[in-house]
Amino acid sequence: MIFLTRMNGVKFYINPELIQTVESTPDTIITLVSNKKFIVKDTPQEIAERFIEYRRKTLMPFTSQPQDE
């Protein structure tokens, strides 16, 4: 999940796997695969950075556990 901020300042979390598009018109509009739209204060760049970080965390192998040899 990544956090976003609505135009009224309320923060919420969204599953970034459901994001279809992010547009700047100049407000940032997020469209989900369900076609639901959100207008947020976050910039498209901030959203992209959060998505990248989310993917790093979810795809990173569990390296903190010792391997059996």
C-alpha cells in the first residue's frame, strides 16, 4: 500500500497495483483499473517514487534469514 493525500488534506492508503493511470491536469488525477478516480495533492513524481519503493519491498527476496547449507 502507498499513502496519498486528498485535496482536503485527508491521508489514505491505496493498493498501487490497482492504478491504471496518473495524470497532472494540473491537479493529479489517479484512475484505477475499475475506472474510479481520485484527485490528490501528491505529484505524479511522488506517486511514481512511492510505487517504485513499494515494488522494491514486495519483490525483494528475504535476505535477512540465514540460508541452509
